Amino acid sequence: MATVSRVVNNNPNVKPATRKKVYEAIERLGYRPNAVARGLASKKTTTVGVVIPDISNAMYAEVARGIEDIANMYHYNIILANADKKKDKEIRVINTLLEKQVDGLLFLGAPVTDEHLQAFKTANVPIVLCATTDESGQVPSVDINHESAAYDAVMSLIGQGHKRIAMISGTLQDPANGYARFQGYKRALEASGIPYDDSLVRIGNYRYESGADAMRYFIELSERPTAVFSATDEMAIGAIHAIQDSGLKVPSDFSVISVDNSRMASMVRPQLTTVAQPMYDIGAVSMRLLTKLMKKENVDQSQVVLPHEIVVRQSVGGI
Amino acid sequence: MATVSRVVNNNPNVKPATRKKVYEAIERLGYRPNAVARGLASKKTTTVGVVIPDISNAMYAEVARGIEDIANMYHYNIILANADKKKDKEIRVINTLLEKQVDGLLFLGAPVTDEHLQAFKTANVPIVLCATTDESGQVPSVDINHESAAYDAVMSLIGQGHKRIAMISGTLQDPANGYARFQGYKRALEASGIPYDDSLVRIGNYRYESGADAMRYFIELSERPTAVFSATDEMAIGAIHAIQDSGLKVPSDFSVISVDNSRMASMVRPQLTTVAQPMYDIGAVSMRLLTKLMKKENVDQSQVVLPHEIVVRQSVGGI
DNA sequence: CTGTTAGCGCCTTCAG
DNA sequence: CTGAAGGCGCTAACAG
């Protein structure tokens, strides 16, 4: 019994001949180790839980790939759990994952509320936030600076001579993709001495149609903007099509820029200029951080911010 | 101890007062049941494993949503495992899931090889194939008829007067999205007395660029096709852009039809005519089937085929 | 190097 | 209705 355990767990203290015999028996009997029993006995499951806000969102899928690759590298299994972007489902999912005795947790949902913090606190395994941050700085995280990504995007528009710049925002309740990007937009205007104009901001829901709706609104304006900054690629694509559908052109009539650099950005005409977020890296780095935490290695930097960059394509023109 | 177990598991044989006291103690102590221990003792984990070929594929994400919803309904947890479209990773993932003692397994990868069948056979929990089929009919499955979906698509082109119809196919090694659709294409031509022409078929990799490449090839042909059938939306969109980039128009110069009806289909201009597969339903139905199998209820129909339909938009015109 | 002995935390009889 | 006892399949000391 114990020897079989040693063989299965690659414990070196087994005579090669014995090891071989055990392997043969395993083969012959079709023995499959019971991970549940193992987990109970060893108090480790070598699996980490990943809670994803929305599995059908390509950005998160990319993060997941980064997580996966590093997890495999360190021989952790990962179990993905979808949370439908609902806060209570997130909490529920965190708890089931914890009940399943995962060795660590990666959380991708935003915003991180007090309730989340509460749930995290009761966990006795390390947790790292991935593609999101905890404002209070209590939980390790890996993210980009959404505010400055937005700022850079809008500044690049201003650099092209645009002065009347609209924004298609996400909900301001969403700290990362929503609020922070809106703040970046405002700061860029401010830094350039452009007065902020409420009528130039529409709130969308990150979907294509909401981008198109917002754009149609801007087109109707008596004093039209010359450029629009979208919080996400998908809404930007909706905007581009709304422009084209009404007989106008990108970028000659309107410049469009967004942030995400999803695969879709090159799947429109004109191709979308957008600021790229290193989603894969966010996943990879956060998983790496988690492994360190799980091994109780000490980490110098527990709130890491990855750099972003503008990918210039064809949707922005000068004025 | 036993009473707590009863309370936690909603066993009715507990006096309400006692139940209340237990709940209070649970709250006060911050007790969290250990699912691993529970799984070991009860030999059930109330979780089902889902192996997904490619988490970044929107179609699979949609299937996953269907699975999730039904799983929640029946109080099963689901653990998603990505397999990167690699056969050996699929096998490995199936095995880890089985080691984790899932109560059932949903497998979404294609093709289903003998090795897969072998792995399934050693499982002593029910397995259902989801959005894929086992040719040999040994494993329950829920899928659409890819061959006839392709057939219908091509027939609709022929109905519009097209005679020279190209195809952008997936790899013929892929039985569902690849081979079956190609067969449907051929059968439609045959049924209409149109000779099959090898030079009118290009193999892509389901990605945007490969669709564009294939289309560029067709455009160069001395005898151009008037319509193209793409095995997937994404390749179709690549094709549409290749057409437009070379100054031609859809659908006046080329009609384009595909199968998937992904969300992207309405995110192109012109919007894509495509045959819709009920991905959500495939997920939901297969999960439902799995619950029956797990409860050892008998099922009348273990190989279910869901209907598809053509969604007419703007990318197909008459000749 | 290998076998023996205790649990891991819970569920499940079985008494009471 | 509640407690006691045994055991799920495995790992972790501990002897030998």
C-alpha cells in the first residue's frame, strides 16, 4: 500500500525492480489513483481555482490561457469556474472552490467589494487578483493601469489635433474597464485644456450594439465630435459600423480608438487602432505569483502592474 | 458530528431547534464543509467535468453556458478543463478529471478517436459527447448534423442561381467542422448536377487570416467562383474582407455563406448569412442527458441531433 | 528500501 | 431525533 503510494508519487525510496512491478500491477488492474482520497490525506489538491466573470469574453479567455500554461509548468491542475458577472455567483463560486480545498485561487472579477474581501479573508489559501485590483491593497494582484491606458489613448487622439472627443464608456460601477477608463479620458482632456462635456459621454454595456447606439447618438449631435474613444474594442466596432451605415467614413469623418486589442480589432475595416493589454501575461504572471505564494516563498512585489501599448492601425486620422 | 452532517446535507431528521443551533455554531466558527472529505466518504462529488477543446473559441463558450445553466439547476458544480485542441492533452485532462472523481463527464473535443474511447471505457461514470459525435455510436452524444447543415447552406446558394461555388473548409481530419461540412458541400453539388472541382476548395484553420488567404486565391482564379461557402463564420469574415480589400463587393461580386452564426456574424458589413447551430441548447441538452445518466434513469434516445437553421442576412445575393 | 499504523474530515449504518 | 462507531482511499511518520 505505502509502496504503491511512493511509486505513484515518485518518491525515490523505492527499488527500481519494485517500482517496475508496481507499475505493471497498476497497468494490469487499471488502477487509477483517487485524487479525492489523496487530497484528504495529504491536505493538498495541487489544483488552483480560477473564477472567471464571463467565459464568453475573449479577453478573459486569453488570460485563462496564460494561467493554464504556467499552471501546467508547475504541475498544478486548474479548475475554471464561471461566475456570469454576478456578484453573488462570484461569492458562491469562491466558496465552492474553497470547499473543494483548492491550494490557491485566482480571481478575475471586478469590482472587488467588501463582500469579496470578506470571502477571501476566510480562505486559508493564497489568493491573487488577476486583471483586476483591490483598491485597498490588501490582496495581491496583477493588472494593467486602466486609467493610464485610457489617458494614453485619448492623448494620442489629441496629438492628432482632435479637440472634440467623445467617449463610449462602460458602466462607472466597474472600477477597471469602466470608471478608470473614464477617469483617464477626463484627465487627458484636462491635461490638454479641453473642457469636459457631459453630452460627449455615453455609457454602454461593452456590447457591439451599445457601441453602435452611442455612436448614432453622437452623429445626431449638432456639434459632432471628430473622434471617439471607446472603452472596449467591441463597442468601437459597433461605432465604426454605425458611422459607415450612416454614410460617413472612418477615419476621415470620425477617428475611433479603443482599448483591448482583441483579435477582432484586425477583423474590421478599417482595422482598429487600440491600446493593447497583455492579457496572456496578466494570466501568466498572476499564476506565477500564486505559485510563489502557495510555496510560501516571499514575494517582493505583490501588486504588479503590467505595461500597455498603443497598437496603431487604421481607424485614427489627423484632423 | 453526525447531526451536523445531517444539517449540512438537509437531512429532514433533525429537530428544528437543533438545526438552528447547528447553523449558529457554523456561523460562529466560520465552519466550511470540506468537499474533499465529503467526496471520499459519500463517494459522490456532485461535480461534473467538462473538457473544452479551446476555451478561446466563442462557440464552445456558448455551449459552456448551456451546460452551466442546467448544471446549476440540478445542483451540480462544474469544472471546466481546457485541452488546447491537443489529443494527448485531452486524454490527460479526462484522466485528471476522473481521478478527481467527478460524477460525470462532458466531452466537447473532436475527433473522438479510439484512444478517447479507451479512456472513456475505463471511467465508471457516465460520459456524454457534446457538440461532437462518436461514429461508432458507443457513447451518448448531443450534436447537430454538420453534414446536412453544410448541405443546406450550399443548396441555398444554388437556389439563388449560383453554379460555381467555392468552399473554405476546415481540416478534413476534423470530422465535425471539417470533414462533415465538406461532405455536405459535395453532396449539394452532386444533388444539383454541378461537377465537383478540386481547385474550388481550400483548407483553412478556422482563423480569420486563413479565410482571407483562401479568398485571395479564389479571386486570382481565371474562372472565379460566384459564391463561397465557408466552414466557419470567422473564415467567412476573413473572406469578405479579402473581397472588399481587392475592390470587389459582397454580395454583388461574391456571395458568402457560412455556418456557426456566432456573434461576429452581425459584426461585419455586410452582415453574414450563416446557418445557426443551437450551441447553447447543445450544452443544455447534453448536461440534462448527463444528469439522467448519473441518476441511472433510463433514456430513450442517447444520440440526439439538434436542428439547425439558416439565418438570412446580407452576404448572399442572386446571380 | 518496505511494511505497519494512524489518521485526513466526513457520511452512514446502527443503537438508543 | 441524536450519538457512537466504522470506514471511504490515501499519505505520513515510524519501525524494521
